[in-house]
Amino acid sequence: MKKIVLSTLVALVFATVSSCSGKKTETQNEQNQSVEQYQCPMKCTEEIFDKAGKCPVCEMDLEKISNS
């Protein structure tokens, strides 16, 4: 009887932990998708920027890149 209660308790804890971590991952993915990223069209620097502006190397306008 103790083994059944213990295994049920372990299964319940595991199910709770795994469902909570899944919700956290979905929230992080939503945040990552909403961030705009910009990069130099000439790729003279591999740096990714979070705001539109000018490339620090060639001074061209940064272009928005996809989040894929």
C-alpha cells in the first residue's frame, strides 16, 4: 500500500513540475518573437541590434531581420 501511495505522489509531483516548465517556455518564446532585431545589410559586422539606426562600421541604415 505504501508503494502505491508513494508512486502516485511521485507521479503527481512530476506532472506538476513538467506542466509548469512548459508554460514558462511558451512565455519566453512569446517574448522572443515580439523583439525586433536589426542588422547591417552589408554584414560588415555580425552584431545584432535591438533598435533601428546606422551601422557603426559602414554607416548604412540597419535592416529589420526575421526572428527565425
